[in-house]
Amino acid sequence: MVKFVYFLNVAIILAGLGYITREQKNGAYSTESIKVLFDEMIWENADVDVLLENGETEQRLLIYSYFNGVYKEVGTYNNYPRYIEMNKNDGSAFGSIQGAEFVYCSEIASWIFRHEQIKTDNDCNWLWKSPETSEYDILSMSDEFWQA
């Protein structure tokens, strides 16, 4: 009888652990926002679409630390959470201006940082990317070395 109770306890614990692990991988316990703090890196002569009236692009200095701040989860992209940059003054969404975003790019199997007005010549138009991963939780990649 004691062995049966012991086995039953182990089975209940393992079933609960399996359920929580599955739900976590599906995003049930994901974070609603992340705080980003870039180093003082500069990308000289970046192709920045400044929305000129003639539709041309212009070479500009891109300072990554300008994108420091809070990014809130807003829907999904490729079945992974999509984190959009929030206004630094009051934490609300930007109005007519599109903020930067963190999304998962399935073509390169990495989390990426991008902005629709900044063009690059790589897959998914990334400005910063994580190592290859299939992790659903972007915070699990926070200790990894991201590539600029």
C-alpha cells in the first residue's frame, strides 16, 4: 500500500510538471513586456528610410541606445510573441510612428530586433539577432551573445 501511495504521488507530480512545461512552451506564462538596454553601439551609414516626400532613403547614423526602453507584447508573429517599442515618455504606443520590434524570424531561426524604416541586406531585415534557437521565451536568450 505504501508503494502505491508513493507511486501515485510521483505520477501526480510528473503529470503536473509535464502540463506546466507544455503550457510554458506554448506561451501561457510568457512575459507581457521586456526592458531593453543596448550598449552604446553606433552603425555608421545605415540605410534609414526617413519618409521623405520623394520616397528616397538617406544615409544616417544609427545609435542603438536610442531604442532603449520598454517593449510590450502585442500579438504574435510566426506564432511567437511580438514585442513593440513603447513611447519613452508615458509608456503608451506610438501614434503615427512605428516603433522598433522584437520578433522571431523563422527563416534564420533567431529572435531579431528590427525597425520597418531601417533597411538591411540580410534575411528578415534584422539590426540585431540572437543565436539560432527555437525558444518561445525571448528572455531565455538574454544571457546569450546577440549579433549586430
